[in-house]
Amino acid sequence: MRKVLIVALMLMLAFGACAHADDVKIGACIYRFSDAFMLRFRNAMADEAAKAGVALIIADSQNDQTTQDAQVDDFIASGVNVLVINPVDRMASQGIIDKAKAAGIPVVFINREPTEEMLASYEKAYYVGAKPEESGTEAGELVAAYFKAHPEADKNKDGKLQFIMLKGENGHQDMIARSKYSVEALQAAGVEPVEIASAIANWDKLQAMTMMNAFLMSIGPENIEAVIANNDEMALGAVEALKAQDYNKGNAEMYIPVVGVDANASALDAMDRGEMLGTVLNDADGQGSAAVKLAVSLAKNGSAEGADGKYIWIPYQKVTRGEKQ
């Protein structure tokens, strides 16, 4: 409880103040504060809470499910009206749903989607996010469009795309869908994909850079025709590894297209410098705002405004150098 209150005080200082215009009090858990995407997400949540005039307390679960479970207990004991939860382990969501159900308060999950069966177990459980298959499809379409427009990208002239896949956290619904649908999008566009290597890099730039360095040593950059990463941080890790080999630094003959997902600021800067081909906007602002709007609606009158059943989906959008598509 003490940790939650300390975080709440820090947020009040950071964002000016958590509004207390009415008796709505939202308790939120973020799986890890240091995640760049979730930083944008919680900033959007704080902005929406301030506009709505409600209290929002956000706790850092420090990538530990046991810590998050204790924070949920503290929030319920403190009398929050609604929970907003970014699970550390989405498969542990049932325990959180059971706690919320026992307390009779709504729970809105974000970013990591509980199973349909879990959400169905409690009439006041919801999910706000983006359909991961869309991001995978759009990332694959970006690579396919480049490969078809640039014959030189087919380095071995076999008519196939030899690519590396950098994957997020094992078991995460976004990792599974983005990996699957990016490949299917290539096939749908008439490009035959050949996955020459893949690795779990847990959404992390440094892990991705380490993996990419290993691939460059074992496979050789001359044999890699594209890198598809499940998020921008891992795409940026791949770019750093390529730059260390003097690739993706402006020489058209030494370029490997790299795509990610999220459209974070560092990725957009890398695209402006010509180091990255593209990304797919994962609208953290829209999702954070929608999550708080739904939480407020549930807390005030029990209605799930904006939801389609159990879900609110925020669409993805392809982004290439200097433009959204």
C-alpha cells in the first residue's frame, strides 16, 4: 500500500494534480514503468483523468505478477471504484478478475488481453486495446511493398524474401499475432517469405541488438533481405546492430529494410534518417484515453460507453518516412 501511495504522490507532482472533482477513484497497474510504449499510455491516461476530473493512482508492477497482485489488493482495500490493469502475465488475469468480482468493482484490462473465457467470467470485466493481427498485417504489407518496388532488395535473385523475425515476449498475444499475420500479409501480396532466423527479444532494444549481432555474424548481412520486429524498440536494436556493420547509414547498396510496430518517437527519428523502413502506429494515446473514459463511465453509472460487448478496439495505422498511410 505504501508503494502505491508513494507512486500516486509522484504522479500528482509530475502531472500537476490528480483531479478530485467527484468521487471517482481509479486504481491502475502498469506492468513496467520503464516500457517506452507504456509511458505514452499512462501519460494519456493521466491527461484523460485530469480532463474528466477524477482521481487516478498508477502503480508500477515492476514486471512482477506477485507485486501486481498485492497492488490490486491494496487498491481494493483503499476503496477504488474501478481497476485498470496492464497485466504482467495475461494468463494470471483470472486471479485479478476474481478479486474485482469479489469486491464488486469493474476492471478494465489494457495492452495485454485476457482470454475470452476470463472476461466472460465477470460481467464487469473489459479490455481496451488494438487488434494485433492488424499490426502484423500492416507490417508485412510495408515490407512487401518495398520488396516489390525495389528489385535490388532480392539480393540472391531467387524471387523470395529471406527475412529475420524479432519477436516480443513469449506467449504474448501481440507477439503471436504480429509474427503470424506479417508473414501471411507477405504471402497475400505475392511475396514468398523465407524465415532464415528468429528470436525472442522480449520487446527490448538491447536484447534485439544482441540477437541481431549474432545473426549478422552467423548468417551475414549479404544474406538478409529484411527484418520484421514485433515492436519499434526491437527494430531499433536491429538498426543499431546493422549500423555497426555500416549498413543502413545512407549507402543504398548497404541497406536492409527494418520494420517495427508502435510509431514511437525514436523509430520516427530513425525513419527520418533513412535507417528504418517503416512502422505501424499503435495508438497509445487513443488506448490510454479510451481506457480511462470507459473506467469513468463504469464507475459513474455502470455503463460501458464506447464498448462493443467486452471490448474497445483502437485501429492501427501504417507509417512510412514522413507520412501516415
